[in-house]
Amino acid sequence: MIQVGDLALVPLGFLFKLLSGNKVFSMSHGKDTYFNNTLYQYFMIKFAKKLDGIMCVSNFLRRSLLSKGLNPERVFVINNGINPFDYIGIYDRKIIKADIGFKYNIDLSNKEVILSVSRLVKKKGISKFVKNIFLNIVESVPNVVLLLVGKDTGKETKKEKADIINFEKVNNLKKRTFFLGNIKNRELLRQIYSISDMLIMPNIAIEGDSEGFGIVALEASMNKVPVVAFDVDGVSDAVKNGENGLLIKEGDNEGFAEAVKGLFENEKRRTELGARARKFVQQSYDWDILIDKYIEVLRKVQRA
């Protein structure tokens, strides 16, 4: 069998199928399914229908492909996963908090920490979170800070960052929101997770640019950090309400703020949810478990 990495490559996959006689399947990650271009959509769907199978990383993506006319017997779902061995060991939160504060020149002592790990693009909803939700949280949790990890270069990201900075100035939040930039060092990123009280995913639905899954939710969970997220796109496959976080109806800014404040007000609940999140993700998203599912699907495709 031949696998192509995403749906942008399905014409090439179909060519391989013709030349080799082998069965061919593709992955579907998100952007490759929703890229908002008429010509791309026409050819992507045309050739995707000719493949033997498509593996989606979320149920949301599968529903999208089925709505475009693909055969449901050839479209499967297996979520993204994690390697638990990457999360062995426990950091001393107090020491790491001081180290991170020193590294980024931020006073994190006695601070409640909300974390976002995402590119500063519109679909991630960070600027809308700061404008419509964060101010509400600040009023109830006066010592809270927001750490933003992610790429902040490029036309769209620069606009998002500028919107956040301007809003901070107007509302005197300049000492509460901090841009840490893109962090490629996985050990440093894990340390930042470890000092955070919760991860936020305030995604919004954007035509032509969806969230295929949301691997950061699994990363946070493995560090015992609960997630508060809007129930949008493929995020619902990465965040299970009550298991590794709280899912809020899209656009319910008040509900999102109340969920965050509730976790800050009830440390026991927050800690228990974090511990449950790690256990849940280990049991549901371990690559060793998912590999068996992949083999099962590949055998089914091979027999068809």
C-alpha cells in the first residue's frame, strides 16, 4: 500500500495507484481539507474519490469529506496521538516558575497562569479571547497572567498581535499578557506547561481554515493541565468534556469566562481534572494504542 501525507497530494497518489497497481490512501489533517480555493477543492475531491481510503484525524474532518460526496466506507477516523515516554518526570513547579520568569523577564511569583500554545491567527481566537473574555476573568482573578506561546510573525499574526497590544493599552492590561514567541525546544515548552494552571483553546469557526484536531490539548493533559475550549471543529476530538477539560458552546464568552474562573476558585477540582486528564489521554491517545487501530484500518482497506 501507498500512503500520501495529506489531501493536497491526492492527484499524485492517484498517479501512483495507476502506475503501481497498489492501493493508495491519504491522510486528512485540516487545512488540506478546507483550503478555500475553488480549483483546489474541485481537483482534491475528484481524486480523493478515486483513492482506496482516507484517514481523518477527527470526526469533524470525516463529516466534512462525507458532505462533499466521498464514500463513507472509505473514510476513517483515527485521532492524533502522543508518546507517554516524552512526559516522564515531574518538575518542581516553584523552581521552574522562577526560571521561566527570569528567562522572559516576567514576575510570575504568586501568579495564576493561563496558557495558550498556538499560532496567532484568526481561527485560534486569541485576540477575541483577550477582548471578550480575559477582561472578565481579570476582574475576578486579579493576579492572573496570560502566556502566549506560538509563532507571531507574518501578516495575519502581526495584525492579531497588534490588536491584542492595542487592547491591552486601552484597558491597562499590559502587564498581564506576555508573548513568548515560537518555542521549538520541547523541554522548555514542557516546563511552560508545567507552571500553567490551565490551557485555553478559544477557537472560532473560519470558512476555509478549520482546526483539524488540536494536539496541544493532549500535550497539556499529559502535563496535568486541564483545557478550557470552545466546541469547534476538530477540537471536540482532542478535548472531552469532564475528562481532560471543559468544552464550551462556541461563542459563549460568558460561559468560557465562568469556566475559567470556576477552575481558579476551586483548586481541588482543577487539580483533580488535571490528574484525570493525564490518565485519560494515556488511555485514549497513546500511539501504541492508535497503531493497532491503524493496522486494523489498513487491513480493511487491503481486503476491500
